[in-house]
Amino acid sequence: MRKTQFTVVLLIALAAVPAAAQNTFRQEVVVTAAAVPVELGTVTRTLTVITRDQIARLPVQSVADVLRLTGAVDVRARGVRGVQTDFAIRGATFGQVLVLVDGVRLNDAQSGHHNGDIPVPLDAVERIEVLHGPGSSLFGADAFGGTINVITRRDAVPASGSIQTGSFGLVAGRGQVGAGHGDVRETLAVSLDRSSGFMVERGFVTGGVSSRTTIGRRGSVLASFVGKDFGANGFYGNAPSHEWTNQTLLAADQRLGSWAGWRVDSTLSYRTHGDHFIFDVRRPSLSENRHRTHAVLGALRASRGVGSRASLTAGVEGGGDWVRSTNLGDHTVSRASAFGEWRYAVRADTQLDASLRLDRYSEFGSAWSPALGIGWWPASSLRLRASTGRAFRVPTFTERFYSDPANWARSEVGAEAAWAGEGGADVFLSNDWTLSATLFGRADSDVIDWLRPTTAERWRTYNIRDVNTVGAELSARRTFPDGSFMQAGYTVLDVEAAAVTQLSKYVLDYAPHSVALAASVALPGALQLAPRLEYKHRTRSTGTSDYALVDLRVSRRFGLYEVRVEGTNLGGASYQEIVGVAMPGRAVTLSLAVRP
């Protein structure tokens, strides 16, 4: 029935397309769907772009909140305001989604649970791009279900800020300032959030700072930090746990010049993540762990045009990850990569791209990641696209070496791989009205999961032979002349893992049905209304659950000032996005913002 409804909606949309519809879709430049920045109209993959204007208008307080707007990203939080969050796309587990900041890898080699520790305050975000499906041919390991790229602001922004207070003892503040002189521009953003929590050992204090220095078009330097101190009651077992994490990212990119028609760019980055975890604050000696991971990466990339219709990009990367841990021990993994991408405009309305990447690991051998895509505009108001590709992921240090009263990893687990494909259509009913539909599938092999035969035994890591996923994504967006907009997203999934005969911790815990609705409406009297609804139907090894979350922001401008009243989970839903981790009920906040 659901598949029939999906098809009917798509056919109606196609039939309603006016032949002369025009749009600016083709000209928007994106950076995540190819090896170099390209116009969105030439992209052969499903790509979601969330702009700074959308972020500013909706009731969101963290990058995790923003990603909920898509309906395609399954945001699974252990707390509000990005305290600790897992991301899943197209049925992939949290470790199978790659997170980037300005194209720099953020995925942590200790544990994928830290991939949500994004060291960029929300005010510093220019936009977020989500590439659906495999991305290993472009970015290497971990890009199974999708890739999330948080892109920071580079312009000299005027000073702005806000303060907020609300339920559960919440006090928060954030601000940003920018300056420029000649070719040099500097943007600085800070944030601080504090809450006493909605239950015992669920309070938190988080803070972040981000600095971006840009020197014309020649290069830029990013320095960012986030620190978190939070109660982790029930996060990893039935105990009042506590955790402290911090992440620092330093990255520099530079255009080195042009030689023989090749434009050469370089990137250098260093990232370090700290994690201090006490399983039971009543008995700290039972299990207390300290971990510190480091990652370095250097890359050279060269690109050039080939004739009037084609372009070629090639590059190399090298780097490594190492951990120093009281539980995991001391380990190092190094890697080297080479990649290339060919893009060819077959005709003015047809784009073909192919990419290939080889990654070589000191511990896990080599992995080839090819990809092929095609996009076709049969009319100015309709784009058809199809793509296929291979993805891979290597195990984290936790999946190989971790041990505590509830978990016992096996060091022999190996890398996992997948082949995936998709086909879809984008329909432009007018300049302001867009529909998209995509069918996709993925065949995984040797997927890493934590399994146990009974609840009385510890979880252990294994490579599962076969996991197959099929699904569909449907989205719609309408904008209005006054800046108001409405958007909706729906994702349906089916994950099969016949080889799993024990209790599964992650692979069989997914959302077969996800709905996301959001709007920003301008009302008389300078009022702004922004509702958001999220519905999830989850299936787990322990059963199923359904819940709906309703958030609302009402705001009014008074010159440079804006007063906002926000409510979250207004329906008071009792829900868990991760098994065993309760989430807060109804909450209300009041904030005052200064915005030029």
C-alpha cells in the first residue's frame, strides 16, 4: 500500500510539471557530491542541502537538530542539544555514516559514537550538505549510508548573539563576530549550554569555539574545539554513568597554483578527541576509562578541464590514527590513498561521472571503491538520475579491543564492504516548488555488529555475512516570496539480516518509516511561526516503537532584537531513540537574540 501511494504521488507530480518551468537549481554550487565543487544541476546523486537561512528560521539548537529536518537522516540522540548523537542514513549503522567539516574527516577511530562531537557552533555553519548513499570513491572509509558535510562560514559576518533560558535549568548563550581587511577575513563563533537535566545524571555542560581565517581565494585555516561534561545515565548499561569528551580540529587548505593546465590544491589537518567515562559514579573503580585519539591527514588534489565538456581530478592522501587508552591499549593504524574522478557532459542535458579510489591500510589491506553515475534533464523542469558504487569501513578500536562488564570485543573482526545503487527524479513544478523521489538498495557483506545469545551474556563483536537494505525517499519543498517555506520528507526502509540468529545491538535497530515536516511562516505584526514534526516507527530486536515529536518556535523582531519562545516535544511523548536511553518530555525556552 505504501509503495502504491509513493508511485501515485510521483506520477501526479510528473504530470503536473509545466514545460517552461525555470529554476536556479542548476547554478547552485555544492562541494560534497564530487571531488571538486560543481553545480548542483550536474550532480548525479541524491544530495540534500540545508542552508543558513533555513537553520536561522527553524527551532533547532545543534547540528543534530538541523539534520532531523531532512527525514532521510535518522538522528539517534542520547540527549538534547547534541550532547551525544548517532547518525544513520538509509539503514546504515552509526559507524557507516561519514561526517566531515569543510571536507575534513571527523569520524573517530576510537568509536563511531563520537562522530557527532562536531566542533563547530551552529552560528558558524554556512550550510550542511548530505550526500545519500556510498561515498567511499570520494572520501574513503565509512561512507556506507551517506556523508554529512558541515560547511563553515567564510564571510566577514556582522556581530550577533543570543541568550536563552528554559526548562530543566537550561541556560545557553552563543555569538559570532567577523572582520575583514583586504583579502583577509576572520569569523569567530562561540557557544555554551548548561542544563541540570530532566533526571538523575542527565545534566550537561557543553561549550564550543570556532575560528575561520580566509585569505582571498588562496587558502584558509580552521581552528575549532568542543568540550562536553554530561551525565550518561543508561547510555551504555543500567547504571548512572558520567562522561567527559572534547574534540579539537585544526585544518588548513591552500591553492598551490596551476601547472600545465592543472589546478593544484592541498589540505592538511590534525584532529584529537578525548573521552573520560565512568560506568557507575557510585562505584568509579568498577569501570573507568580514559581514551585519547589522534588523527593526521594530508592531501594533494589536481584538477583540469579536458576539452569543452569534460574534467579530470586526481589526488593522493596519507595519514593515520592512533589511540592511547586505559581500556583499549595503545594502537596505531596508518593509510595511504589515491583517487581519480572523470566528469563528462555527454550533451547539454546529460552528465556522466565515474570515480575510483584505492585505500591501503597498515592493518586491513586494500580496498577499491569505484562509482558511476548519470544524470539527464529531459526537460527544464525534470531531472532523472542513477548511480552505483562500492563502500567500505574498517573496524574502530572499540570494536576490536574494548572490554567492560557489558561488552567484550573481538580483535579479529575485519573490514566490511557494500555495493549500492539508486535511481530517482527531481521535479520542478515552478521556481518555488520542488519534488524529489529516489529508490535505493544496498548489499552489505561482513557487517560489524555486537551480538549475544541471551541478555545474561556480554555483547561481542562479529562480522555478519550478509545484510540487505532497500528503500525509498520522497521529499517536497515550497518557498514563498516573503521568505516563508514548507518542506516534507519521508523515508521507508527494509533491512534483512538472515545470518543474525542472536540478539543484535545495532544492525536490526532502525526506522522502517520516518517522516519530517517543517515550516517557517511569516505572520502579521512581524511574527514568525516555525513548527516542526518528526515521526518515527522503529523496529528493534526487542520489538517496535512509534512516536511523534512536535516542536514550535514563535518569534518577533523588534529592530535588531528578536524574542523567541520555543517548545520541544510539546505532545509530551515518552520515547527512546536508542534502546534504554530515555529522552526528555515537554520543555519550553525563552531567548533574546541580537541580529543585524
